[in-house]
Amino acid sequence: MTDRLSTMSDSDVVLRIGTRKGAWTLTADTDRRCWTLSAPTFLGHVVQHVIADPRDPARVLMAASTGHLGPTVFRSDDGGVSWSEATRPPAFPTGDALGRAVRRVFWLTPGHHTEEGTWYAGASPQGLFRSEDHGETWRPVDGWNDHPNWSTWAEWPDVEGTPDGSMLHSVNVDPRDPAHLYIGLSGGGVFESTDGGADWKPLNRGCAADFFPDPDVEFGHDPHCVRLHPLMPDRLYQQNHCGIYRIDRPSDTWERIGDAMPRDVGDIGFPIELHPRDPDVAWVFPMDGTDVWPRTSPDGRPAVYVTRDAGGSWTRRDAGLPDRAWFTVKRQAMCVDDGDPVGVYFATTSGEVWGSADEGTTWAQLAAHLPEIYSLEVG
């Protein structure tokens, strides 16, 4: 496919696409003008997340569910040419005290840059797992999975209250300290560990929880996506069920930067993505979160919104997008590259991939007619 996408740095761009019916890749030449869509991999399998290891891009991990294997992780050492299943996928121990069994491996995050081979996986229900051998074997993070507060539902997150079921996502590793972790739970909230996952505390002050009688509860919130800026690790952004937020540590209170969004659009959505070099720049894709939650573009008019002042203001960017369309973008289905200018990409529930090589000012369709897209990652 040929379109308006233009200049990048000195390397090709590969977009890895996870869908309800398999995985694909989109590959561009160095100037991001021409894109080639691959044949499908694992056609018919549910692919929740597929992501390359930034420490060694030839290594790729895939979170998938198959008819005969159930939820598992596949790994590739050759950029996705060949795959093998983890010999010990993420799983709760046999006889788990709470009766939990992994229904989906939902989220994958590479570990700290000093810990070669480490990965984290978030699951549904809300389990956290770690691998230290490039995804070959996984073990539970006991400090989370067996935290004492799990024994009483009233003292811990609402495990099954979200429409798509509970899930652990948005695993963020502080680039300064491999023991400093943040996770997001739908539902539950944002939690932080400073000791490698041995203990955790909630970090939700300032976030609304409009679905509770008390909107200022300590936990039970529904973050949709949480991102930590790699060059300013004390700054995190969050797209929540109840707004867009930013926090600058050591503050323990989130600021609702979504209040600056247009009122007729609102600040509800799933993904949020950050400029790799400018901590003040972020992109979101709003959706209609009113009434019965249609989960489509507000008024059927899709657009990306960008802030360049850390959420003080937002600008609509829709040039090249359809005037009317009724799709939305899931939490893992938006990403950015490190080009100059930055390329921004999103994929839709109607099977389309869109890209911009000018930081969202103009958009072009890169692929269409794929199955419902769950994740999109630059690799």
C-alpha cells in the first residue's frame, strides 16, 4: 500500500498486529511510504499481544489462546519466522487457594534493560508472572498473586466487575531500578512495588471511580492503560475508565488532565501513547463512554487528540481519517516509533491500521479488512 507517510531515520519499521483470528506484520521501507502486509501467523487463534524485545529485536513474544492449548505464550528467536510454545506458560499453582486458573495471557512487557531475558506477563484473572529465560518458562510473582489482601475481596480489587472480565495490564518497569514496578488492573486500579514485586500499594488518589457510591475509594478503579515516560520515569500518564490523568512522582495524587478535552468528546478511551523524547507530548483516541458505553468514536467521528503541554490542552487530529466511522481502539492497539518526526499508529476494532509520519497531523490507512485488532506494537 502506498500513501502519504514520509521520512524516518535509518531503519525499517515493523508493526506487529495481534487480532482475534491470528497475527500479522506490516513492514515499511525506510521513509515509511510503502507498507507490506504479511501472511497471517497462527490464523484462527486469539492473539492478545505480540511484541519484540527492544534489548534484542530478533526475539518476539506472543500471548495467545488456542483451541487445544488454551492460554499460553509463544516465542520466536528469529523475528517471527518460527515459533515455539513456552515449556511452562504463565499459570497459577495447582490447588490455588482462591481457585484461580489463567483464562487469558493478556499483556507482555520486557524486563529491565540490565536483566537480559526477563519478561512480565499480566493475565486474566489478575495474575502477574515473570520469566527469566526469554519467555521459555514462567513463574508467579508471589508477592502479588498471593498478597494477603486477596483473602478478603472487600480489602482488594473488584476481581470480576469489568465488562470483559478482570485483567492485569500496563506492567511498567522503572528504567532506573528493576525493582520499581507499576501495574494496572481492570478493575482494581494502579499499584506500585519498590521491592521487585514482593509487596504492593495502591496508587489511585485523585482518580475518579464514578461507578462506586464513594468515588474516592483507595482501590477498585478501572485504569485502561498506564504509560511511564522512559526519559522522565517519575512521570506517568493514564487513560482511565473515568478520564485521562497524569502524575509526577513523588506526588501520590493523579491530576485529571482530561478536563481540558472538549466537553462534547470527553476524556474516555482505552489507549494512551507517549512521545519517546518529549515527556510533555501524549496521544489518545477517545471513544463514546456515555450511557450504555457504545465503545465507538464519539458521534461516529474518529480522531486522535494530542497534548504538547502535559495535558494542559488537547488538539484534534483527524486529517485523512473517515468523516464517519463507528470503530474504537483497544488499550494495546496504539503505538509510536522513534523516528523524527515520530510515527504514530493505531488499529481498530473493525480491522484497520492507520499511521501518521508527522506526529498525528495527517493520517493514512495502512491495512484494512483484518479481524478485530487487539494489539499493535512497533518492533
